[in-house]
Amino acid sequence: MKLLLDTHTFIWWASEPTKLSKSALDMCKNRANTLALDELPFHHKDPFDRLLIAQSNLEKMVILSKDKIFSTYTAKVMW
């Protein structure tokens, strides 16, 4: 299943997983659901940029950004 995490969901999953519902936590822990983000090389420490890259790859979308770090990934970027 393709999951798109809201900001608070991602932050809670990373820092306070007890705040997530059981079903939300189970979905986040399911490797099949989080594979897109896990497969990314770790060129960038910003977790939200990594989510954008993962989503753009899955949805075949173009990212509009001036951030040069995006070019180190397979995402299509325009500025």
C-alpha cells in the first residue's frame, strides 16, 4: 500500500511512536509500505525532502526546487 504520511505522523513515528494508533504504527512498520523511503540513498538529512523525493519517484512527479541536493537522487527536478 502506498502511504503518504502527514508531518505529525512522520514526526511521531520517528520520535514518539506511542502517539500513533495501533493501525497507523502497524502500517508504518510494514516494510512493504515504507520501502520507497528506505530505498533512498542517504545524501540528505532533511526527512521531509526525502519524503518528497520518495513521493515524486512513486507518483512520477517533478519536484520544483532550487535545492541542489535533489540532483543527487533519481527524482526529476526543475527550477
